[in-house]
Amino acid sequence: MNLLLGIGNPRHGDDALGPVFSRAFRHPDWLPINAGAAPENFTSLIRRLRPELLVLLDAADMGLPPGALRRLSPDGLRERDFGTHAPSLAQLVAFLSQDIPRILILGIQPLCLLPGRLSPPVRSALHALGRQLPSFPSALLPSAGASDMLPPLHE
């Protein structure tokens, strides 16, 4: 079983992409969880479930075009990338990696973090991710020090 942890503030525009995706994504091999703005509150559940793969999905300011998706390294997380989530995500990954050997952090570049709906480029990226996540190739799984561009998402 694979686990998707959708992270973000559901009231702040594109920061809601993690919770929105986790509520909408369905696949028999995946368990999606809406972690909201407090992913650290789910460590006990994650450790009990012991997923083969844990994917953390959140908005990340990477200076890229809105809707761009990247695989991020826990070592490369900066406050600028995830706002208030950065320290907790780095600590979360360090803590969980003791029991979960395959953890993948996915960041999507937001357009707007003001209250409101998801922007069209982020919505498009989530639709494409929903179609491609179940078949992510093993090449996209974590490697030491990686901060890689993922293949383009196709709508």
C-alpha cells in the first residue's frame, strides 16, 4: 500500500492543493490522507500503516511557472519553499524515514496563496498528477540528495 499525505492550508488558494488532491484522489493501491497544515499530527498513523511508499504533496515556492511539479529532497527544504511547513516537513521526513524507507516529497509551484480557489495552472497540474501518480516509475523514487524535475504532466 502507498500513502499520499496532502499538506496545506485549505483556506489559502493554491496552498490548499495538498488537501484538495487528497480528498479527490482515489486508487486501489493508494490511501490518501488530508493532513491540512499539520502533517506532524499523522506520524503515529503513518508509522502504524508502514506504507511501501509515502508521498508528501504540498505547494512549494520554487520560482517556477505556476503548476510546475518537482520532486524535492528533504535536505534541500528551505523556509522559502514551504512557508511554515518547511521545518516540520524536514523533521517529519527525518523521523519517518526510520520506519518508511521510501518517502517522496512533491512540490507544486503555486500562483496565489491568498484566500480563494485553486488557480487554473495548479488545478491542471493536480488533474495530471491524479492520472500519473498510480504509475510513477521507480526512477522517480527518492535518491540521495535529489531535487529533480519530474517528467512533464500531461493534461
